[in-house]
Amino acid sequence: MLSNWASAAIATDGLWTGQDWYDNDKNMGAQNGVMFSNDNTVARRITSPITKDGDINTQDYTTFDNVELVM
């Protein structure tokens, strides 16, 4: 599953279009050049270092899953 911001940033006719793959042994794959996983633990590892768009001062970042995990 791709998040909305990631899928919006990838052109549908770009370099990675039609090059999707998924490795069932490693529980990870790529869709339009964006890594993803159907396994929640692996998905968390893939997406945890990804920054969020927007002004951090107007968002309550302490409610983000990755921040709560560290806290």
C-alpha cells in the first residue's frame, strides 16, 4: 500500500512504471519506484525514516506513530 503523498509524487508514465515487484521471502516490494510491504513490521521499517510534508510547527508531531514508538 502506498501512502497518498508518495504515490502523488511518482509519475504514472515514469521510469519505474510497470517495473513493480514483490519478494514474498523478504516481505517487501516496489510499486512505481516506492518501497512497500504487506507485513506491518517490515512496512514500519520502510516508512519510519520518511519525512512528512508540511509545517511541523502546525502539526502535533507527538501523535505520529514513529514519534510515539521512540517516546
